[in-house]
Amino acid sequence: MNANRSPNRDGVIAAARSIAAILPPTPLLPVEIGGVRAHVKAESLQPVGAFKIRGGWWRLSNLSEEEKTRGVVAVSSGNHAQGVAWAARRLGIAAAIVMPRNAPKVKLEATRALGAEIVLYDRPGEDRDEVAAREVEARGATLVHAFGDPWVIEGQGSAGIEAAEQLGRAPSRFVVCCGGGGLAAGLAFSSPESAIHVVEPEGWDMVGQAIATGEIVRVGDNPPTTICDALQPDATKPINLAVLRGRAEPGVSVTDEEVRTAQRFAFSNLNLVVEPGGAAALAAALAGKVPVDEDTVIMITGGNTDADSFAEMLGQV
């Protein structure tokens, strides 16, 4: 199959149909922010605890029979890993996932439990794409990129189709947790009338900078630490930038403390356990960094966090 094809809205609609046949919709929950009623899309309640199941399913279900027999390789700190592993197990496809040694233990264990083989690399120190390329060549497998893949982008965009159906109209905007830009690009296709606001951790705003400059921007040699382990790609990909450039609003970034505030808010007000990276969009909304109205949909993208760190965060008030 042509992995260099361009994603499109027809593909997003087809992905939404395919995903609706195997998964129930995630809730669209009302939330009040600064006296304004908005909505959150609780993708943290997916079977793998994150929206990544959408792109994983759509990519793997579109492999040819020959490609399925040769298996897949993915690169992920945990959520894409689980999405691909879940889809691979359901479709009977061998999956090897390149993951950082310092990925959260809960994500490593969950990926193994889904039957995937894990190939560890050092972060920082090793180039994860180089590690994945070696595995692809050695296995003759298909690379399932976490965000720079047309089918993955379309699969993630299915969340937008679902949200619009639940809302009963096109959202005014999506506020999106952003790592490499796969979900943001998918939502741009799903909802052409909706504004797209990408939210990244401070010091890791590679997508926002790329949107502003029109060029791929790589993270510096000594990037700051962030609790948002799921939002740390070194750079976006040309396929994502091509979609978001001129389409997305200027990017914003959030601090670790703003993210923790959002996690506590989600737990107290929505009864949701949200991992740091999954709370970035909510953090931006709560901090007043993006506009919010009654037709705003804030993406809560993941809930894969271990109990000890979550309990510690709740106590940091």
C-alpha cells in the first residue's frame, strides 16, 4: 500500500464507521470553565486508556494480507504502543513496539499484557526512529508511525466525527493535547468548520513552532523536563505540518503545574483519572490560554498513569 498517500476526510469518515463497529463512543461530558459551559471528549475511557486505539485500528485493518503476515513495528512511549498492540491482537498480527526504557511502568506492562514484543531504547541517547528502522528492515515489517502516517491520522480524526454527532453540530473549536500532531491533523479533516488549538508542554512546542514558521522544528539538545511523557516527540512530520499549516490556530504551551491543576480538576469535577499528557488541553482551557464557549470540545486524550504518582499529584495542593 502507498504509505505516502495523503490523508483525507473521506478516509476519516470511513475510519469512523469502522471504529463504530467495534467500539462504543467515548462520552462527551459537559464541563463548566470560568462560568462557561463547554464539553470534554473523554478518550481516557477507551479500552487502552487513550485515543491511540483509533489510529492503531484503522492502520492495521488497512494492511494487505501479505503485510499482515509480516507484522508491524511501532514507536511509542506507551499509548500508541497499546493502541497498536490491541489492534494487532484482535487482527492476529505480530507487533513489535520500540519504547523508551524510562516509559511509565504501567504503560510498559500494559503493552506486554496485550501480547506485543517490546524493544527498549534509551531516552535521551538513542534515536528512536533509527531503532525502529532497524527493526523494520530486520523483520520485513510495516512501520506504524505514531502520528506521521495517513491512516493513523484518519483514525484519530474519527474522534471528531463522533464528537460532532454527540454535540449535534460542528464544534466551534477543538482544544487538543499535541505530541506530533496526529490527532490535531485528524480533527482538522473531520471538522473543517471547527478551529483547531494545539496544546503542548513548555519547551516541547515543536508543532506550534512549526505551524508558526512553516518549517519542521526539532527540540533542542537540552530540552526541559516535563511530566507529559506522552507529548515528547523530537519534531512533527511533514505530513502533519502540511495539514495544520494555515489550518490550526497558533499553538500554546502549558506548565507542569497547570497540567497538575487540570488533572485534579478532572478527578474532582468529572470523576476521570487523566495522565499528564492527556490533561494538557484541559490545562490550557482552565488557564485561559484558549477561548472557550458552549460548542468547544476539549480533548482528554489519555488516562494511563500509575496509582502512586496519581495519588501523589492529588496531594500536591
